[in-house]
Amino acid sequence: MNAATKPALLACLLVMAACVRPVPQPAPPVVDPYASVGGGAVFQGDLAGGVLAAEATAQYFQTAIGDTVLFPANQTTLTPEARAVLANQAAWLGRHGTFTAVVQGHAEETGTREYNLALGARRASAVQEYLVAQGVAPGRIRTLSFGKERPAETCSDEACYAKNRRAVTVVTQSGPGA
Amino acid sequence: MFRRLILAPAILIAASAVLLPAGPLQAQDAPLRIEITDGVIEPMTIAIPAFHGDAEIAARVRQVVADDLTGTGLFREIPAEAHLAQPASFSEAVSYEDWRAVNAQGLVAAEVTQAGDNISVRFRLFDVVSGQPQGDGMQFDARASDWRRAAHKIADQIYARLTGEKPYFDSRVAFVQETGPKNARIKRIGVMDYDGANILWMTDSSSLVLAPKFSPDGQRLLYTSYDSGFPQIRIMDVSTVSSRPLTQDDGAMAFAPTFSPDGRWVAYSREQGGNSDIWLMDGATGAQRALTSAPSIETSPSFSPDGQRIVFESDRSGAPQLYIMGLDGGEPTRISFGDGRYGTPVWSPKGDMIAFTKQIGERFHIGVMRTDGSGEKMLTESFLDEGPTWAPNGRVVMFTRVTPGGTGQPRLHSVDVTGRNMRPLDLDFAASDPSWGPLLP
């Protein structure tokens, strides 16, 4: 949780109704003090497509939601930690319906190239299935495997392998508007 | 007797243009013979005095012949400084006593002449021990630019006559060049002579490419490419360096392709919903069907030389093991039972052996076993060895060896099927995923 969400949560505690999650509030109308001739510029409301929120970016997804889940050696089942991250990913995708996702599966360098491609595909698919079970439309998620071709870390011991056995969700805004 | 053969001018020649018998010459007694068995430790000694003719090209051809032969580990060259005999011409009678005196068991005499863009190479092989020619003399005519191939042809003849095995020097290897940092590797496919010479690039660096596989005639390559953003199989015509997608299946990843021995079929791994199975495609029509349908990973198919069976890798037992199946469905037979994880099986062109990658603990090996799983033997051991490919005669295996760490790199190595003569290929760049093509006609 970051500092910015705390006031919103406080507001929720005070007014429990309609506070399932923080909703960006429209800014109040403002008057341009320099436009004295002609009565100034008066705010007439938000543009169609909603409020531009910093949350609706691939970068926010990557850094604040968390785009990566890790797997134990030779495993493709999701750990509790991975499921927690994926629940947040699913919620974000639910809030931002114009984004699609590609889940990239990866494996550590030990293991043959071809088996690792298949292993990475299983990991990506495990992520996809979880996101779909959380309500994300299947058509919004594609998977692919990089096997051991794109390690996150390059050392050859468990400290790096543990970070390379991963699935990374990459979101892209596909539709017009926000 | 002297035989004259013309080396086909193009690097790539139609399979019908066969000009050279692939095997050792028939109807020749072979009094001088090195048997390749596990027990051989002493190489045969061979003298290869300076070739006659045009000195510059003759010296280059001689060096390639010598490198081919000594590179097998089966032959040791008697250095020129030790030679007593200095024959004045190619046709001069051999003074066997002089060669016996320097302990040469075999002797190669040759002459290379150049006329414009063409060269002629003539050679004879002598059994110094019994004091007689071994097989016919032969002449190869070639374009001067193909001088290395002419040299490989001579070395192939000598190798075949002295070992009784089919040769492999005049052959090519497809591979992947690797540049850039480990976490953003740039890969491109090349084709080279078996010894690393005459590199031709088949792809640029724009998309990630993996694991090229030669067609049995050496004219096409199958490989996995990410050019669409997703792993799919492409097929490349080597002579025109033009490729097209073989699979383009939204929602199904395709990888690990391999040709059938007749070049008609392509077996590969098709992944859907996280599950990889082996599929078989008719390369001409694109029609395809699944050969396995298991919830486990099935990958790395390789055909038997008769095209009737496929060896592959599956983790249906929990860890990856090797299995053999027919093309008509039916339950695969597991052939690997040792400790560790087995992968990338490749059927020997002789049909008798299967080479594979094996991981035991944190070490990797290239190994071989008979097709029923017996006689398992490790040929190598390192931090990471993988992906064996057979020389066309089934005597040598080439593979990828990767060094560990952030600056770790892959290098191509070869090893004799007996486990001797491990050597890195002489390349000045990192490379992986070798695929050894056929002996060229």
C-alpha cells in the first residue's frame, strides 16, 4: 500500500457505503482568473473516456501491481505468493478493460532448450488460467514461452535461477481512449 | 588404376548429381586399417608430404587434408622435418623403406594444379607397412573457390579406406551464432563447413531464432523463430536464403521441428494451453495430426533412419525421460531408466544408437545408448552440455557446451562416439544448436 491510498481508505472507513475501492473523484469546476473578458473559462466536465489516471499505464502495472511471479525449480504450479500477485493483476485488468496481456513464461538455464520452452509455456499457461478464473476474459490474454532465452538475472547459481523461473505479464493498451 | 571425378561446381547440388560413391571403395583389400573401437588409443601414423603442382594452392589443400585426418584423433601426422624421402614428382615411385624408417604407416601423395578458375587434385594412398598402393588413385576437378571441398573429398577417401567407415569431412553444419549480453542475446542462423570454414548467414539479427535442423538432403533448414512475436516454425531454402512460415497458429506455440529421413514429414512440438505434444506435418500440404496426446510435456522428436519410428522426450513419468513410438499411434516405449533427466534424443544415422543430453545433479552430459536403452555411456561432462547432432557417418557427435556465469557463452564441441577426442570447434564467436547435414555428393 502506498501513501496516496491512505486518505481514500480513511474516507472509506468514515463512509462505508460505495467504498469498495478508491474511485478517482472529478475535480471541482475551476475558473480561469486570466480570462476576465468574456466571463472566463468554466470547467464543463470530464471528457468522454473517463479520468486519466496514473494507474492506467503499463508502467504502473509493472511496478505497483507487480508483473512477475516466481516458480520453484521444475515446478509450474502457482505458489500462494504468486496467487496473491495474480489476484492483484486480475483486479487491475478488471479495472482497465482496454488492456490486453501477454504472459511470458521463462525457465532457468539448466535444462535443455526445448524442454525449457515447454516448461515456460506451462508456467505462462498456469498464470493465464488463474487470471481467467479471476474473471479476466480469456481472449484478452495470450501466452508464449521464452524458455531459457531471456533470463532476468545472468549468474549461474540458485540466487539467479530463482528469479529466472518466472512468468511475466506484459500489458498493452489495445483499444482507443483510456 | 586411376579414377577421375569432377566435383560438382555449386556448393549446393541436386541430390541426383551424385558423382562420388559415398562409401569406401569396393573390391579393394584394405591391408592398412585402423579399427575404431573403445580400445584404440594409439593413432595410426601417416605421412602427408608437400603436395606437388602449384605450390600455393597445393599447400592449402594439403593442410586441410592433414587437419581433417588428424582432427579425428585417429591419425598422427609424421612431421615434414622428419621425412627422409623428398619425391620430385607425383608420379615418382614410392620408396617405402624411407617411409618405414620414419615410422609412417600410411602415405599420401598428391598433386594440385590450377588453370584459371578451376583446379585439379590427384592423390594416391599407400600402405607403407606392406609396401603397396591402397585403393585407386583419384582425381577431383573443382572450381578453385571450392578448393576446401576438394581437400575434404580427398581426406574423406583416405578416412574411408583406412577406417572402413563412411566419411564425413565434406559436410556442413547449421548453427546459431550468439552475440550480446546473456539476458538479451542476439541470435542468427549460419551454415558452415563441418570444420568452421565458409560461413554463410541464413538470417539477420532482427528476431530470436532457435535450433536449425538440416533436411536430409542439406538443402533446407527448419527452425523456430519469434519473428511473429510468438514461437513458430519456419522453413528455409539454403541456396536462395529465403524462408517462409511452416506453422502460423494463433494460440499454439510451435517449436523443436525435425525432418523425416525422406524429407517429406516434419515432426515438431505443438503447445496449446500449456501442454506440449508431438505433431506430424506433411511438409508439402501442411496437413497434420497429433502423435501424442498426453497432459505431460512431449518434445524433441527425432526420426529413426527408416522413418518408421520417433524417439522423443517426455516427462510423463515425473521427470524427462526418452521414449520411442511408431507413427501409427500406440503406447510409446520408455527406453531411459537411469538417474537424472534425459532430453534432446537424436537417432544415429546408422540406426544403432541414440545420443542425448542428460542432467545428473548439477552436471550435464552428452551420452549415447542403444535404441533399446542398453549400453548407456556418457561421452562428456560439464556445467552445461546439450543438443547433440550426429556426423553423417554416425562416428562423431557435435554439441553445445555453455560456460557458467554472467559472461558465460556457448561453444560448439565435438567428440568421438567412443568418448575420445573431445575438441572445441575453431570459431571466433559464440555458437549453439549445431545440426550436422549430410555428406555432400
